[in-house]
Amino acid sequence: MSINQNIKPITTKVNEKGNLEIGGCDLIELADKYSTPLYVVDEATLRGIAREYKKAFSKLENVKMTFASKALMTSAIAKILSQEGFGFDVVSGGEIFTVKNAGVDMKNTTFNGNNKTPDEINMALELGVGRISVDNFLELALLNEMAKSKNIVQKILLRITPGIECHTHEYIQTGHLDSKFGFDLTQLDEAIELILDEYKNLELMGLHAHIGSQIFETQVYYDEIGVILKEIKRIKDKFNIELKEINAGGGLGVTYTDEDCPPSVETIANVIIDSIEKHCSEYNLKKPVLYIEPGRSIVATAGVSLYTVGSSKQVPNGRKYIAVDGGMADNPRPSMYGAKYYAQIANKKEENEMKKVTVAGRFCESGDILIKDIELNNPQEGDILCVYNTGAYGYSMSSNYNCVLKPAMVLVNSAQSDIIIKRQTYDQLIQNDVIPDRI
């Protein structure tokens, strides 16, 4: 079984105390030491899935693994994945800065995004980002102008919308025709003509496409590769250039609950490789360098969130609510688009009195519900709740809503725990607040 098909980190077990343990660390002891809410990342799971990806795509001679940093970007995460041979897909100045801070070779980064600012583009050029995936005509002109001013020839990809729609939430679909991302295929020739005739400080290396997130289908990957290579064949015939690189994005789904059945990394790799071989043969193309950008499937399963159970409420003839000391500010996904999670009480494995409850967050919104109607082991005030598969898009989408402090994050491995994100303090919360002298 591939790691992305697991709900729990691979080191999860019940220890001799009857408590849940991850990475050799007792979760109750972690909660006591670092307080809650607490993000926990299992290093063995993180490195394990990274190695699965590299092994699955090893049949290809030229493949580049790049982590989609938006899923979870910290300096420690970046350093670990760099050690595992990954580059990085970055979408902001902050992600570029964090990757640089981790000591990553910036040639192994791709700067992506639909509205990059001039300051961010300037940072990317000065730090030597390896590829910039250009999203639109305005950016194309701006990038050439800025590269020219620095006497740089910047390697670029053109991001396209391949017209492939996945059966996932509309908020995380990116490859269909009516999308904010990328050039429509009908605009591609104009962009290429500009690069060849006018924009001499840009070197077009290939095409980039991304079809969505939390994808369970396999045919969409096969079709995506087909669309990209068909365009490369058409461009070769029309412009007499053969593009050397394709970036197929990421998007592989993970198992949040038993209802989810994502394909394995190996399955997706085989589909993509088969499509490359078939279409390159059909179109008489050299096999391009393939860039893959997994994000969620790299970090989701490696991460859990710990909460302390507080108040409870039984609605007459209705639900039993239990409240925890976190919620939509540290994990907005359930409130944003109904994301589902699985959880367990971490300190009551010997009891077996299961009760159906709804886990509510602490924030002042009726929609702040983490999990609806889940069977938990007799949850009581003071218990520690472990919510699985929160490694992706929890911390990275977190906020200070209600002026609540952001949680800490710890990395666990071989019975050792280390802080990789410090818990925010009240002083840090207001460090950018300014009261004008006139008031």
C-alpha cells in the first residue's frame, strides 16, 4: 500500500501506556510538553512518501521531483525534502525566501502563480530561480523587461489550461477551460511568437499544466500528458522548435477517511510514463524532461493535529457536540469546502465506549466544525484528540482569526521531538500593530 493510501502516519501505534504514539513519541506527552493545538509531522512518513515517488518514476531517464510548497512550507520541511532529492514549486516571495533560507539550490525551483508581483519576480531573478512558469501575457512582457534590465536570460515554461476537468471540488480544479490559471491553447502561438521574435531575454523550455487537487482518477493524467505532447508536436511543426520539458503538475489524492480510495503513487507513475511513451512514439518526439509537482500527497499523511477537548453540549433530540481548543483558524478546510477527517482520542485506547459526536472548534462562527458525526471513544474534558492527515493545508492556510495564536509544529522521529515552528506569542501577534501619534 502506498503511503498516500493510509489515513495514519506509518509509525502510528498504541504504546504500553495505552496512548497513541507517532514517530516513537507518546502523543499525550507531546501535548503536555508543547501544549495544544499542536501540529505534529512524522519524519519517517514524510521521507517514505518522497522515496516512493522517486522509485515509482525511476523508469524514466529524465524526471525532476518538485514539491508543491503551498501544501506546507517550513524551513525544516524544505531541508528534508531537498535531502530526498526534491526541488520546489513555489508560488510567492515568502515561499521563495523560505526555500532559500533552508539552503536549497535555487536552480531546483519553479516559480508558479497567476499574478506574480514585480517584487516577487525581481526576487526570483536575483536568487536564480531555475524556471518561471509564465501564466499570462502581462507577466511575459514584465518578466522579459526585468530580465533584460539584469542582463539575464531566464528559462521559462508556459502554463496552459489543457481543458481537462477532474471530479473534485470546484475550488481545487485548475485544468479546465474556464480557469484563472494559464494560457488558453488558442493563445499559445501568440505567446511563442512574442518569445521568439521580441522577448530575447526569455528561453522557452517547455509547457506546464496542472489539472487539480485531491484527484482519484487515473485517465486524467494520461489525457493531460497527451494534450501537452500534442501541443509540443504542433509547435515543432509550426515553429521548428522541439520543447525539451513538460511539467505535469501534481494533484494525487490522499485518504482522509475510509470513503476515500486514491490510486497509489506507482499507479499514477505508470499511467504518466505509459502516456509519455505512447505519445512520443506517435508524434515522433524525443522524450522530454518530466517535472512532477506533488504537494498534498507528500505531506498530508505525515501530519496530525492534537487538540484538547473542552466543553460539550447535548442538543435535545439532536447532536452531541464536543469543543476543542482549535478549529477553523488552524485548519480551515472543513469550513471552506466541507473537507472530512478521521480522528481518535489519543489517551483512551483501553476503553471501548464509543459515542457519536460532532467536533466543534472554538472560533466564533457557526461553521467552525472540524468533524461531523464521528464515533469517538467516550470523549471527556481534558482528553487529547488526534486528527489525522492534516499535514497539508492546515498550517499553510492558518490564520489569527479571533486573534488566536497560531500553534507550534513539531517534527518526530525515533522517539525524538523537535520544534520546527514555534508557538506564536501575544507580542508577535501585535508586533506589526501601529497606533498613530495623532490618536
